[in-house]
Amino acid sequence: MPSPSPKPPISPAAGEFGARVRARREAMGLSQEALAHEGGFHWTFLGQVERGQRNLSLHNILKIAEALDVDPGELVTGLR
Amino acid sequence: MPSPSPKPPISPAAGEFGARVRARREAMGLSQEALAHEGGFHWTFLGQVERGQRNLSLHNILKIAEALDVDPGELVTGLR
């Protein structure tokens, strides 16, 4: 049975935010599980963020930025 | 009867975010009502954001940044 096609991002901004998180995570050589553990959130939440499925809160943006060791501004700059 | 003392921000980050929104709004010479109208949200929501009472979502961060004509990165850079 073919796997269901991935749901589209909830918005272009959420999609771009997630792509930035994934790119930075992969550049650090971390798995979703490792980054989720580092940030203190569940890996399924992180997977949803990376797929643009989450309109996440300010506090979660800051938690993810801290776990990725980037300034939170870098994750949202230019988004509309 | 003395007015109740203002509630503290829900977090240092929410407090700083709100202060940045207020500073930029005032620099533009806009009232809360005018900025709320510009951004398409209720002025009471904006007041809560400015007082650091909201852990607002990514989409609302972008809506506020757009109404303030600033890059959203400027509103969150350096927050922890």
C-alpha cells in the first residue's frame, strides 16, 4: 500500500520555518530524536515542525533555537 | 480604589517581545487601536502582547511584524 502523500505545510511561513530547522539540525548531524531530547520536546512535535505542520508558539521557537544553538531571529527573519 | 498592579510578563522573552512591539508602535506614532486595525487583530490582544501576557504564535508574530513594517527577526532576535 503506497504511503500517504505528506500533508502540505499549514502556511508558507511554517513550511520555511520547518525547512530551516531541518537544515540546521542536519548540519549539526543530529537526528530528530537527539534534537528533541536536547530541546526537551517530543520528537513527533519536532517532526511536525519540520514538515510545516505547526504554528508554534514564541516559547517553542526559542526552545528550538536554543537547542539548535542559533539566534531565534535567524529562524524567522524574512518570513511573511 | 487603587488600580490593580499590572500582572508581570509570563516570561522575560514575552516581556521583551512586547516592549519591542510597543517601542516600534510608538515610534510610528500609532495607537494600539490603529496598529490592531492595521494588523487585523483586536486591540486587547495587542495590549496583552505589549504587556508580555501572550505566548503568541508564529503566525501572529508575523502579522504583528508586518503591521509594524519590521522584519520578524528583529522582534525575536536575542530572546531566550
